[in-house]
Amino acid sequence: MSDLLEIAVVIPTFNERANVPTLIARLDAALAGRRWEAIVVDDDSPDGTADAARELGRADPRVRVIQRFGRRGLSSACIEGMCATAAPVVAVIDGDLQHDETLLPAMLDLLQRDEALDLVVGSRFVDGGGTGEWDRDRVAKSALATRLSRRVLKGDLSDPMSGFFAIRTIHARRLAPELSAIGFKILLDLMTTSAEPLRFAELPYTFRVRTEGESKLDHVVAMEYLIALYDRMFGHLVPVRFAMFSGIGVMGVGVHMSVLGLAMLAGADFIAAQLLGALAAMTFNFVLNNTLTYRDRRLKGWRQLLDGWVSFCAVCSVGLVANVGIAAFVHDARSGGIAASALIGVLVGAVWNYALSSRFVWGRY
């Protein structure tokens, strides 16, 4: 029998120390007789997930670890893992034991047997599959997300939100440079990026209940999903980060005006109230951009946050000067056009703030 590697299983992790040993043991049982390796891609988990995986790798060379620093995100972790193997087939499976690893041999068999297939997806929504113990609210949210996904998909996939699939590595590497790497839905990213529709099959499985660790499903993850859909629909027109940065900036205007009005009602003079409004708006924008726009490289710890806030305020202050200066120049040059001049000033200020914030606030760590 050939000793050539058949399949790599990429396991993106964050705080899954308790689950990784169990998952590796289950992979060993499920893939008995197959040539496989596991690539644990860990986003520098504070619980020591990477160290636990390295301990396994000392005893089993089939277990490899990529520990990432300064960046986070399931999709980008999957991309790094998929590009780090020589295996002809690469599978993605969550590290929380909710996917059914016993399906992996069937996925591999399908790809080895049918050269026309590019991808095999583990589906909760074909006959024989199921969502396990999900409540009605989660089922409804998943159904809505699936309907939205199908608007950008190149194929009638029943479970585009699945995070459990196997793909020919040649396609993963080919598509990697063009993937958005946004959010948690790498399958959606792969299928919508490919110029030619990926040929796929679906196999049923039942989603399991997490028994160890905390769920990563939260409001930020839902927001990232919507962001990923936007990127696929409109990202070629307006880059998603700039759209988010600008949208948060618009909300910041509302914060500014609210604080300004409250301060003046409290008896502050206009200059003091304006300063308070500006500081409140910049702080609001900094926090939301750190949480959403730059989630994959967000600042953590009071030193980074304080340094980032000061840098962000400095960048925005200079951006305000550029905004006013450009608007005044355009207005004087055109001898009118107040609205157009102001709009050009706002646009220049937004581009300035975005470019310098990306480089000097969230690009230094």
C-alpha cells in the first residue's frame, strides 16, 4: 500500500484545549487505514490550545500546529491550514466536536472515486441530516442565513452555512489569494469566489451538542456573516472595510451631535461642548472599529487600547483639518456649490482617516 498522504484535516481553534485531544482520538478511529494528518490552526488561545495540540504532536507526527499571532478569524485560519499541506484533499472540521468526523472517509472516497467532483459538503439539511438539539430560534436564524446565502451562491447547495467539508487542495490553493477571509463561513467564500462553479456533492450528518468550552456564536459572528455577504455582492465596488469604517463614522456623527446637545443643555459653552462631542464620537468610532472593522487584528490589553485610541484621535484630528481645508478650497475654486464642496471634503477626510488608521492604528501590532 502506498504511503502517500491522502487527506489533511484542518482544525481552526480558539479556546478548545479540552476538545482537541478528544477530536484527534476520534480522527484516528474514523480514518483508520487511511493516510491522514491533522493541522490545528490556533489563534493564540489564552487557554493553551496550541500547547495541548503540540503535546499530541510530540507523540503523533500526524498532528501539526500553526499558532497565529496578531490575527484572528476562522476563515483566514482555514485558508492558512489548507495551504499548509501536501495532501491532495483537505477537509475542514470544527474543533468543538459538533461535526461528525465519521463522515470523513465517505467524503474522501467520493473525491477519490469521482474525478468530476471538486467538493463534498457535510449537510444538516439533506435527507438523513439534522440540527440536533437546536431550539426554534436558532433554526429560524439558520434558515434565514441559508436563504440569504443562496442569493450569492453558484449552485443549489442545501447547507451553504456548513463549516464541515472536504475539497481538492488544488482548488483551495488556487482560490486562496482571492478569498475575502471574512467571518466564519469559509465554504461560502470558496464557492462564491470560484469563477467556475465548484462541482459538489452533499452527505448528511447530524449536528452535535457542544459539551466542553464556550460557543463562538454571538452577535459579532452574525455581523461578520452579513459583512461577508456584502463583500460578495458589493465588495468589488466599495471595499468592505472602507464601507464599515464609513458606516461607523456616520453613526459617530450622531454620537457627536447628541453629546454636544446634552453638554450645552447642562450649561457648557459651545467650544467645550464641541470638544466633548468630538472626543465621544472618536471614542465610539474607535471602539466599534476595533470590535468590527478590524476584528481580525483588534487591539487588546489596556496598553494597546490606550495607544490605539490616542493614535486614532490624532489621525481623525488631522483628517478633520484635511476635510475642512479641501472643502474650503473646492468651494473657493468653484465660487459656490456648498453641498458638493462639503461632500468632497467629507470623502477626502474619510479616505484619510481610513488609510492612516489601517496603517498606524491597527497595522502596527
